[in-house]
Amino acid sequence: MIKNLGIGILCSLLLAACNTSSDKFAVSNGQIGDVTAQTSVKQLDSIFANDSIVPLSPVKDALGTQGEVDVYEKGGGKLLRLSPDIDNDPEALITNVRIYDERYKTSKGLSIKSTFKDLKDNYEIEGMQTSFDAVVIFLKDSDVFVTIDKKQLPENLRYDPSITIDVTQIPDSATFKYFMASWEDE
């Protein structure tokens, strides 16, 4: 009886560990993998202890990680770019995340490898902003936003940054230039 109880507890622990590892790449409101809207820069070294953190503009003589960083998986694949609200403060919270790795997905399967059709079929678009070379698309009730390069749009929409682009003018096959999330610093 005690042996069966021990085996049951061990199986429960293993299942819990498996579920946690699958969430390592989950994208949801307030969270990208193990990074949350409450994560400070100084916590990144422990969160990504098995990965490589590369400061993009290292603070001279800094004790610990500060400022914007890229996170690489051991073996070289780039995972994320994490940007804090204040560059030279290790207590600063991460407020912007750029996702490079296709394993990071929302509950509806949206990732850096998705197409505009995938986005349209699963999300309501809250708004769009046009810049000189891209269209930024914001999703309703989501921290996630995507950028589509204007090179993927019909030629008459590519060169005028003041032109208003409608959702129907973006081809279903358009892929994402950037897949990002942003959190308000509260």
C-alpha cells in the first residue's frame, strides 16, 4: 500500500514537471514563458540560468544584468529580446518582449511563424498603426502585437506612411516581421 502511494506521488510530481516545461513557451497576458509583467531585470539571471543572456548595451562596472538583453538557448538559438522600462536599474521591470523562437505560442497557436490569416481567424484586431515600412497590428484583450513588413502588401500601399491601411488589404499569406508583447509598468 505504501509502495503504491509512493509511486502515485512520484507520478504526480513527474506530470507536474512535464506540464511546467510545456508552459516554458506559453504566451499569455502578462506572461511570456517564465517572464511575467512583474519580472525585474535582476531576476533574469536565475530565470534563464540554463541559457545565455547577452546585454545589448552593457552598463560599465554594473553588478549583475542591467538594460536590454537578448536571451539565447544553449546551443545558439535566439529566444527573446527583453527590454526594461529603465536601462540602468537592475530593479526595473521588463515591459517589452520580442519573441524570436517559434516555440513561443499563444493558447490559439499564434507564433512568429504564423500568418495574417492565422491572426484574423483567431483574434479580434483592436487597431493598426502604419509606419514608413511596416504595419503594427494590436490584438483586442491581448498584450501581443505583431508587425508586418509593407513589402508584403500591394505595391500601392507600400510607400506612403500616411495612408490608412484596412485589414482587408493585408494578404492572408503575410508573415510577421515582429511578434511582441508589451506590458504597462504599474
